[in-house]
Amino acid sequence: MDSPWDELTLAFSRTSMFPFFDIAHYLVSVMALKRQPDWNRSPFLELSPVAYHKTLASLHFTGCVQHRKCPSANSFALLGTFCYVEWYITFFCPCDLVSQGYSFLPVQLLAAGMKEVTRTWKIVGGVTHANNYYKNGWIVMIAVGWARGAGGSIITNFEQLVKGGWKPEANEWLKMSYPAKVTLLGSVIFTFQHTKHLAVSRHNLMFLYTMFLVATKITMMITETATVPFALFEDALSRMLFGWQQQFTPCEKKSETKSSFNGTGSSTSKPIAVASDTVKKKHTKKT
């Protein structure tokens, strides 16, 4: 007989994401899109607002669409209906009631937590799907799980290019966001578990990883901080791998400061000596 813990985690791993978790995912994505400062400044918005908003909504829903196999045409049509109805009422609801309701912190925490739950399901689905075609292909499994779990973060560059606001300094590949980092970590962990290199059951790992995502996200929202939990680990790792290059810079700076100090001292001493000579000459002329 299974323990209560196993029953809990197993029931959690069998939870369906449709429709409530998917609706929460759509709500968070659409509200994040609406709060972007440049969402209503694009010239494409004035030419075709419906096409503009549908394009942005589709780009934000990429990760959720990728992980779903669409078992039937009816479920796919229902999923699309939920998607665009929620997009429409979020942007064009009278008196902006949806945004006002979403402004309450408990609603935001609930929706954000439910969205993080869907991230785990997308990562697991991506790793399993890749293993069906590439047996024990670690790189492919990690890449597909990462792409499905953080689809919106990965295609941010393409989204900005479509909107006409792409900037080289805002490259997601050069400066990864927290969702992309935590999804990459989860993809690696579930790949190890799927290839039997991690001695833990899938449902237990799904429960633990999801609780970590939800707790971290809620903590970041309550404290209103953008500090990534991996910052300390990244800093320590960068010092271990690249810190030896910085050991020479303080010595070089000290030598430069000493040389500059000596140079300034010699240069200042010369004018003082010249000034003293001129004073002596004037004094001799007077006498």
C-alpha cells in the first residue's frame, strides 16, 4: 500500500491543466503583455490593431500551445476560444474591470502560482516527447524541454522583431531571465530522471520542483524583488571559473596609481622650483 505522500504526489502529477490552469496561464501572459510600456506605441497597432494584438497573444501563448497534443479538434477549438476571449476582454473590457480585478495581490499570487504549475507539465511533456524520437539524446531532450517550458522567454527576440522594437542589448540569449534559467534547470533535472540517472520517481520530482517554482515566484512577488535565487550560485561559479583573471587587475591598478602619483609629484615640483628662482631674481634686482 502506498504511503500518503506517494498518493498525494501521484494525484498531483495526474492533475489536468485544462481549463483552470490554462486560463490562469493566459491571464498572466495577457496582463504581462498589456503592462509592457511599448505595447500601444507600435505603428502596426494603428494600421491593424486586431492583427497586432492577436500576433502578440499568439507569441505569448507559444509555450502553452507547444506542449499540448490537442487530442481532438473540439478541445483545440475550445482552447483557442478561451485564449482569444480572455485576450479580448482583458484589453477591451468596459471600465477596464479585468485589469482592476487583477490588480489585487491575492489574485496575482494565485494566477502566478497556477502558471508555474503548468511550467512543470510543459517541461515533462517536452522531455518525454523528445525521448520518443531520440532515445537517451540528452541534448535534444534538454533543448525540447527548455523550449516548451520557457517558449515565451526564448522567442522574445522574435516577438520584439515583429513589434519593431528589437534591441541588441535586450537579447534573451545574452541576458537570460529567471523563467528561462529555472526552466533550463528543470529540463536538466527531468532529463536525468527520465534516463534513470536520478534515483527519484517522476511524480515526487514533479511535486517538489513545482513547489519550488511556486514558493520562489510568490516570494519574489511579495517582496517585490527581482533578485534571482541563483544569483549567489552564479556569482560563486563565475569566481571559481573566471576569478583568476581578476587577481592581476588590482596589482596593475596599484602600479598605475603609484606611477601617476610619482608623475604628478615630479611635475608639480618643477613649477615650484622655477617659481622660487624667479622670486630670487626679482629680489636681487631690487637690491
